[in-house]
Amino acid sequence: MAKKSEKEKDKKNKKEKNKVKKAGEKSRKQGNKSGKKSSDVSTKERLEMIATAAYYIAEKHGFNPHRVADDWQEAEQQIDAMLKSGKMD
């Protein structure tokens, strides 16, 4: 029974991660409105960083499907601020 529960949890996490990724793709198509990004980081690397941050933000909020765009936007702001400051801890 526990294995089934773990599989369901993994499936749910994968589904939520895909939602976050789709929100990021939508945001990218609309263009970056949150400020400058570092020239040391490629667009692909920046988006990967944002996707990772958005996943952890979504996890913190219990993968609430109503927060997908908000979680992505929060991650985008965090990553862009980090890149702009040059602090990559």
C-alpha cells in the first residue's frame, strides 16, 4: 500500500513540475518584464534556474494549481535579482 502512495505522490509532483514549466514557457513568450539579466548567464540557463526555483516555491505552497503563475513570477523575480546583484550563492 505504501508503494502505491509513493507512486501517486511522484506522479503528482511530476504533473505539478510540468505545470510550472508550462507557466515559464508562457512567461518567456510574453517577454521578460522584470528587469535586466546578467550577460554571464544564457537565456536557457536563466530559465532553468527560474524553473528550479519555481518548483521549490510551488512545493513550499503544496503545489497549489491556482498559484502556478504566481510561483513562476516569484521565482523569476528572485533569480533576476540574484543575477543583477551578481551574488550567485
